[in-house]
Amino acid sequence: MKTRKPKNYLRSYRLRWGLSQGELAKLLGWKRAEVISRIEKKIRQPTLKLVIACFILFGAPAAELFPDISASIETDVMARVWEMYEKIQGDPSRKTRMKIELLEGAIERAKQRKHAPGS
């Protein structure tokens, strides 16, 4: 069975603005177009530097450019959020209340993303 490669929209954004792979590579701080080619072909995952540079250049958040990677990271983080949230319930300390506030905020944002149009 063939595995599905992660979805990304880097090529779509690049083409929308009429950029070659070499031009995009240069704008994002790389010397060679192969970096862009490998990411577009899903051979290589984007680095944090590339994701932030794309956000600056295109104004597109990571979740929009690289939705599969973003969703996978969210799943992993939210599993750990829920684990900690359950573990610290019942501790009345100020420090724990601060942690609960952070975790509840993350849970609420995750719920909003799930119910957002296009999700």
C-alpha cells in the first residue's frame, strides 16, 4: 500500500506570485533551488526557518502552508495538554491555577480551529 505524502502548498504560493524555485530559495535565505524542490515534492520537511520565512514573505501561517505537518503536531501537543490537565486537577496552588489557565486556553483554541470554516 502506497503511503500518502504530507500535503503542503508551498508550490501553489510560489506559482501564485510567479516565483521560480531559485528565486524563492534566494528570498528565503538559501543559495540553491533544490531546497525548495525537495520541500515541494515532500521529500524533505520544512525547517522552522523556512516556515517563518514563508510567513513573513507570503503572510500565510504554517497551518495554511503545511496543513498535514501542522495537524500532526497539534495532535501530539494536545494529547500532552490533556494528559497534564487531567494530572494536575485538584491542586489548589497558584502555580497550578496558572498552568490550568494555559492548558484551558490551548484546549479552547484547538476547539475553535476544529470548528473554523475550512477545517
